[in-house]
Amino acid sequence: MTTLADNTPAVRPPNVVELIAKNDSKIIDVSVYSGRAEIKRLFKFTVNVGHNKVNISGLPNVLEYDSLRVEGRGTATIHDVSISETPRAQEVSTSPKLEELLAKKYGTEKALSRCKRAISTVDSYMKTLTTQHVVAADLETVTRNIDAVAQTLDQKLLSLEGELQNLDEALDVERGTLKKPHVDDALRLSALIGVFANESGEVEMCLVYAVRNASWHAAYDIQVKMDGSDRPVTLIYKASIVQDTGEDWEDVRLVLETAAPTFGLGIPTLSPWTLSQKRDYAVTMSRSADFKKRKKESAYDLGGVHEVEESKSDDLAFYSIQGAPGDVPPPQMPKRELVVSSKGNITATFQVPGLISVPTDDESHNVTIAELNLDATMSWVAVPKKEVKVHLTAKIENTSQYTFLSGLASVYVDGSFISRSDVPAVSPQESFDCPLGVDPTIRITYLPRVKKINRSTFSKNVNHSFYQRITIVNTKSIAIERLKINDQFPISEDSAISVALANPALVMPVLNKKGEVEVPKPLNIGDGVIAQWAGADQPDVDLEALGKDGKFEWICSLPSQKKLNLNIAWEVNFPQRSDVSGLDWP
């Protein structure tokens, strides 16, 4: 007779597939962000019909659990995914090889000790030989035999010492091997994936996960040619990649991402804005002895009636604040709260051509994103009153389709390294200033200032006239177009002191009929030189403040091997016998 239990099919245990990530899969794609990376790892394995448990070990410890995704191809369904961590292996202090080496060392040390004692015995025996023990005819034979024994012992001593040294070196190597962390100590995570297959066969499974300890940043080489080329700047855009995830990225497609998570970007809300009449609150202080005499009295104030309560201690001063009925109590002091803010970054994606390998060594690995020829406008700036050095600056325009991220640049001028400079974040068609160091081919002489004093017997004031000359020489083989020389004259802070700029004869900005600030045009000095108030050509300048600080500038064009003289003159008028501070300030 057949029972129902006999007809029930036996439950098959799930098919277990054991995979090691490093050996049974390959990383195919890596996207590197700032501080993390996204890995795509491809597996190929065979499943049986029904339930399969796929255990993937050797995943990196820096894997972010919530980021793990599983994508599959084939006639199977992914049921569940879980992650576990393999406990760290305990440090091993000994091994069979170490025990064997220690035993050999012990035996060698014993043999070495015996050999040394034998040599000492031979030496002692030689010292005790006399004519009473050895016949003169046998002396040569005895001596020869002793020398042979001593030579054999010496060779054995050298051999044992060499063997002992080799054993010590082997012991150091073995102990170092035992102390060294396991090769896969950084790969102790495992993923258990349930897969149900309708038929047996090979399937492909892709694990996508994020890891920490990986980042990249932008770096640049800026090469500037001063020969008057149309596009004088060559910018080499590089990426410096660093990763210490525990996994080597071998022959992978690499993408560099600049996107970053943004926090606190919700639309702000407006809180109610209310107005109310201020109330004064009286503060009454009294000693308890005085209070007992006046405990039934009332104190009247602008805020209403304030009843004074009795203190519980005669030794303590009493403080009471109590408003009249219906009064609004003072607001509670607000506490400082932490605010999460975010700054939006320029977002760009860079695909590194071909395949690339980046080992897990926590070292920088540079790849070139692009080599670009860019437009630039050269300008020279000097403040000879402070120093006679001429600083060269290039205003570089990003005429490419690439977005420049902030990073450090190595700057070269005509093939010579000049300096390191910070490159800001720059979008296409935007410009940035790049300092190119000091240009020694433009020489400036700031001559001593000349002062003349004019005192008139018919005037109560005294007049001081100042003259300053600046000499500039262009020793270049080419002309320069934008040489900016900054200087200043004093500004009076006293109504009794008047200052007038005579040369260059700049005019202060004035208001026109519409009430708008009208900036005078730059003053043409001649010979390719114009003068203007400092910052007049800047887009964000405060027009009303132009000239009020006494600062001005010349913009010069200077041919090759030519000399230029710039003159400054101003007058200061103030009452006689006045002590004016800052008059001769350098």
C-alpha cells in the first residue's frame, strides 16, 4: 500500500555555488567620485534547476552595504541578497617551519659551542708541550698533526657560523611572514545571493557597489609661450587617482565623476513676522530684613503693579520679576543651532580613453584628460612704490568644451618652471587669471622723490610740491601691450589740508543730470600711455569710490628695447606752523 508520504517528492537541498571575487570575476567598469568609487564586477557561473545559493567571498571591507545592487542575465530570478563579514584571522605566532628552524638553530649553536671548546683545548695542549713530553725527533710530526686538527676545527667553526647566520635570516623571514597580515585581510566581506533557475545553464551576474578610500582630483600643467603666438597657452588637463580599497583595478574602463551629494537644498520657508509693543518689567531687590517690614507694600512701575514675594532665607538677597496680568512675557533667548549647508559644484564626467590599471597602493596615478591650446591675454603689473618687480599674469579663456575643476597647476614659461598656482573652477567660455611669476626682462627704476616748499609772506598757508619719476625699460625682443603701473598720492582727512594731483591730471567722477555717476574717460598721456583711476576698467568697481583713495594707474604699451618715463606731481597746501603727519610717508 502506498501512502501519501511516499508520493511526496523529496525536497532538494539548494545548489551552493562558491565564488571568490578576485579569482572568479573581473572588474569591468569603475566610476571614481570625490571620496568614493562605484565598481561593476562581472561573474559567470553555472546554476542548477531550482534554488541556488551563490556565496561570493573576497569583497572589500570598505564596501558600502546599502549601495550593493545585483544585475543578472539569463533564465534565472534573483530572490534575496545579504552581506556578511568574515572574522579577522587571528595572528599566528608559530608554524611547523618556524619550529624546525628553531630546532636546527639550537643544534647548530650546540655544535658551534663544542667546536669552540675543541679549538680552545688544542690551543691549551700546544701551550703545555715541553721537551719532557716530546722527543726532538718527533716534534715536527706532532706539530704537523696538531696543525691539521686545528685547521679542521677552524673550517668547521666557519661552516657552523655561516650556517647559524643563514638560520637567523630564515627565522627573520618566517617571523615576518607570520606577522604580515593575510593577503586578503582587506577583502573579508561576503555576499550571499539567492537565485532561482528554471533550467540549468550558465548565467551572468553583475555586482554594482560603492567603496570608500578612492578619490581623484584635478591637476594641470600650464605652458606659456612668450613669442607672440595666437594661442600662447597649452594646458594639460590631468587627473590624479588614488585608491586603497583592497582591490586592484586591472584593465578597466574608468570614468571620472565630479558629481557630489548635496544636503539641505530644500526651499526655505518664511516664519511669521509679528510686531508687538514692548513692556518694561521691574526687578525688585531687597534684603529679607527690609522685606519683612514691607511685605504687604506694593511697588508701582510703568509695567503695572509688581507684588514682592518673601524670600525663604534671611541671608540671601531676593529677586522677583512678575508682570501685570495680561502682559506678554519676554521672549526666551534663542539657542544657536547647527545649520547644514551645501555649495553646488560644477558637474562634469570624464571618460578615460581605453583601459587603465590602478593598483590598491594609496599612491597617486596620473592620467591625461586632454591637452588644450587656449587663448590668453598677457598683462604686466608693478607697484614700484613697494617693489620694482614686474609681475606677469595671463588671463586664460577656456575655449574648450571641458569644465576645469579647482586644482593645483605647475606653470612653465618658455619651457622653464616658474611657479605653482591654483586653478579655480572654470566652465567653458569663462576666464581665469594665472600668475606667471616675475618678468625680469622689464626693468623699473623708482627715482627718489623731490620736494619743494613755497612759503609766501602774503599767505597764511604753506605749499609743498612733490615730484616723482619712474623709468621703465623693455629689454624683450617683442613689444608689450598691457603694462600696468600702480601708484598713489596722499588723501587729506582734514579740511585745513588740501591735496591736488597735478600729473597725471585726472578728474574725479561726477554726477550727471540723471543722478548717475559719470566716470571720466582715461587720460591719454601719449607714447602709448593712458592714466586712469585704479580699478576703473574692472566690471565690479564702486564708481562712487573711484579716486577717493588716491590710487591711480598707468596702462602702457612699450616697444622692444625702448625706455619710458612716467612723472607724478602733486601739491599739498596747509596752514603755516602746522604739523602734518604722513607728509613724507614713503
